[in-house]
Amino acid sequence: MTFRDLHHHDPPLVLPNAWDLPSALAFVAAGFRAVGTTSFGVAQSHGRPDGERSTKDANLALARELAGIADAGRAVYVTMDIEDGYADLPRDVADYTARLDVAGINIEDSTAERLIAPELHADKVRAVKDRSPELFVNARVDTYWLGQDATVEATLRRASAYVEAGADGIFVPGASEPAVLRELTDAIPVPVNVLVVPGLTVERLGELGVRRVSTGSLPYRAAVQAAVRTALSVRDGHPDLPEATPYAELQARLTDHQHSA
């Protein structure tokens, strides 16, 4: 089953988003067939705020580290969150993505928290697909995420331009109302991706036509909070410490990965 195939089954593909090799290996060990990355988590784990193209070099290194992850001999696909492609010129974006040995990318149509012209983003998508035709390009529409032109009509105009340019999927983070999701999925002819929506199960999102559900930065933020809770439990003398993956298990995952690389 290819990465593309995973977008055409029920329930929708749940894509956990990792921020480093150990978190990706943990998702693989839990049985996920595909793993994404989170620019927020990657940036934060390198001591940088998200955005402003801060993950460009880190993502190149992370893509190399994630190459070849597998579970019991099965292919595990990796898709990278590359912000806006780290460049304004489409050819530069295409050159960058060609250096990533991954199954897919997520590329957003905003820079510095502002929407860019849909024609420019379509040109980026087109350039990437021309250079790397097998790469699954998930074109992100940031209308709802940024609260800019946050209407179904404006979102569909952008999505249509990206699909025409060759996008394999459309990601609309921030869209959460069932009626809005239904309108979007009815009108967009490629798999639609959303973030986790509180109150809507994966099965319900599938009924609304969603084909991929990303966890985004949620696992990273939850991990940071869990780390603080653990330290507080020790400091405050709680008798029951939080559950944690055994040291030996985490060590073995990395050791095995290094030996198989």
C-alpha cells in the first residue's frame, strides 16, 4: 500500500506528527503506517520560535534521520512539514524538496503569518511536482488558521488553484465546523486533511468527507506538559509517578534503527 493509498480508506488516515527521531520511532512502534513532522515541535526543540523559516536546516537533517524507518518489515512513510518551502521563488522551493528523501510534504500558503497570493503558491506546487512528480504534495490553505479570508468561498478558490497545479491533497487547519468541512470536502476533488477537532471523532470526520487527520503540534505540547507534571510529582512527593516508556526500550529503538540504517 502506497502513501497515496492510505488516503483512500476508512477510517481516515491519522497522521501523528513527530519532532525528532525518537518521537517518530515511538509512533512507528505504536503501529502507525505514516508519520508526519510538526514545524512547531521541530523549531521549539531547537530553541527557536515556529515560523520565519527557522526549520529549514533542521528538517534536512531530520529527513536524513527518518529515512528507512520501518516496523516489522513494513514500509512506513514520512511526510515533512516544510512551512512555506523556505523560499519565495518556486524553483528554490523545488530544489529544496528534491533534497528530502520522503514520501510527502506539507507546504503552506502563508509567510510571516500572512497569506500569500494563491498564484504564487500554485507556482510553488507546480514547480515541486515538475521536479519530484512522485512526491505527495499536501497544499495547506491557511485561511481559517490565520483568520484571513476565512470563508468557504475564498478557501475553495485557493484549493482549486493548488489542485490545478498538481497538489495531491489539501490541508485546511483551523476548519472545524461540520457544515464547513462538508462543503469543503464536497467541492475539493483530492483528499482533504484537517487537524484534530475537539468533539469530533476520526470516524465522524470521515463521515464528513475528511481523508486525513493530523495531530499537529499536540503530541509535542502534551509531551512538554507531561515532563513538567513528572518533575512536579517528584518535587511534591506524589507516591505514584506518571507512566513512562522504559529506558531500555527507548535505547533499543535507536540502537536498532542505527544498525538498520
